[in-house]
Amino acid sequence: MDLDFLTWSSLIYLIGELTVIIVLGALLAAFILVIISLYSIRKKRLYFPKLIKSGLVFLEGLMKGMFRFFGLEDRELYTFMIKLMNSMNSAEFARIPVEDRAIFMPQCLRSSRCPAHLTPEGLKCRNCGQCEVGEARTLLERMGYKVFIVPGSSFIKRMVKKYRPKAIIGIGCLAEVKEGIDMADKMGLIVMGVVTLKEGCVETIANWPEIYDVAVLGIDPASIPEDLHTLAD
């Protein structure tokens, strides 16, 4: 009995020590990654992106708490995380054929006088000319993209399940893009996020130059419509 008691006491003590070591190790790792991330944000250049991404996967809650402790606002954190994911995914995105890509635009980009109606696959643009969405959709589809104008994430999941793209470009406000990137990552998709220049629920403004830059990644210049450059105006 004495031997059993001593054995269990030693085992419990060992487990306690290991737990403390693991907790301290996680705190130290999170602290180092947060410092690297904050330095990257300050210098506007990503350092050790793969390391930071791995840390965010395993230590996201802890790192977010530390970011807030250091005074980083959620908006700055989301911006950094989107930039991080885009940087990590850009090379792989460029390798995927355009016919296996899709673009999801939010319905808030359309004009308040938009005559389009909602369908099971999102809004069907009628190219009325009252906003820039119609022209952009036409040009991007000429490149080979599947373009969807959607009111929410449920439409995105449905279209991904139906058409099975391997890569997507998600456009939206900061929180929506961050949420969409997380969702696409869990679905095994290569995703690139583009944040709108103006947020809101009606007549928001897309960052067309950035959308254009992302859309042409890895595409033969000969297959890019000349008038696609109007997106960057």
C-alpha cells in the first residue's frame, strides 16, 4: 500500500510539473509570436509568416489576449491576419487554373436602385450600369472566373458545395473577410481576401485595384481582357 501511494504521489507530482512546463511553454511561445507579429505590423512587412500562422492555429485565444494586452485593436489584428493569410496563400492561389476559381462579392456593393433579384445562387446582375459590379463581373467571367454576388456565408457554402472551386477570392468588410477566410480554410480552400474601402450595408465601395491584382495572379497575360484595367481606375 505504501509503495502504491508513493507511486501515485510521484505520478501526480510529475503530471503537475509537466502541466506547468506546458503552460509556461505555451505562454512563452505565444509571447514570442505576438512580439514578431507586432514588429511585422509596425514595419508593414511579414516576418516568419508560417511560424505566426501555426501559432495562430494552436494558440489563437492566448495570442488574441496578448494582442489586446499590448493595446492592439481588433481592427488592426484582423487586418494583419488577412494580410498574413493572403501572403501565405498567394503562391498556391496562382498555381490554380482560373476555371477552378470563384469570386464572391457582397450584395452591399450594388446600387440602392439595383433591379437584380435574389436567386438560389445569389443576385443575378442585370448589367444596368448603376454600379461597377456589372462591368467587373463581366470582365472577370471573361477571364474564366465564376462570379457570385451573395448576401451571406450560407450562399458561399452552397455554391462551394455545388461548383467545387479549389480557390476563391472573398470580398467584404473587415470582419466578413476574416470570417470568410477562417471558413474557407476549414473547407480546405485556398482563399484570398479583399477588404472593401467603405463599409456598411448599402452602396459600399470595393477596392477594385486590389481585386484586379489578386484576380490576375498566375494567369497568362494573353488571356487577360485589355479592358480589365478599368477595374483599377
